[in-house]
Amino acid sequence: MYQHTSKDPLHGITLEMILTRLVEQYGWDEMGRIVRIRCFNHDPSIKSSLQFLRRTPWARKKVEALYLREKK
């Protein structure tokens, strides 16, 4: 039987998983310094950050890139 494998390093990893892992690793203050977006610097929460990142492709790409760098 043929099994399809994805070349996408984020395959199967949700944005919520990525954000939770990064916040555990860095904390909100450091996240706000690394990725300069308002939702990390002013009253941050997973919920509000997810809403913003899902609507804002450039910010989501920055967070995903940080996760991939951290993962290596």
C-alpha cells in the first residue's frame, strides 16, 4: 500500500500548537520582542493571537518561521 508523505515541515501541526509551544518556550514578552505584533505585546492571550494570526498571513508566516527555527 502506498503511503503519502508530505514535504511540508508543518504538516499535521496546528497554529494553536505552534503558538502554545512558542509561548511556553519564550513567554509573551520575548515573543513580542522577536515578532513585533500588537497581540503579543498588549494584553496577550492564545485566543486573541490565534484570531489575529489566522487573519494576517504575514504575521502567521513570521510565527511559523520562528517555530521552524526553534525546532531545528
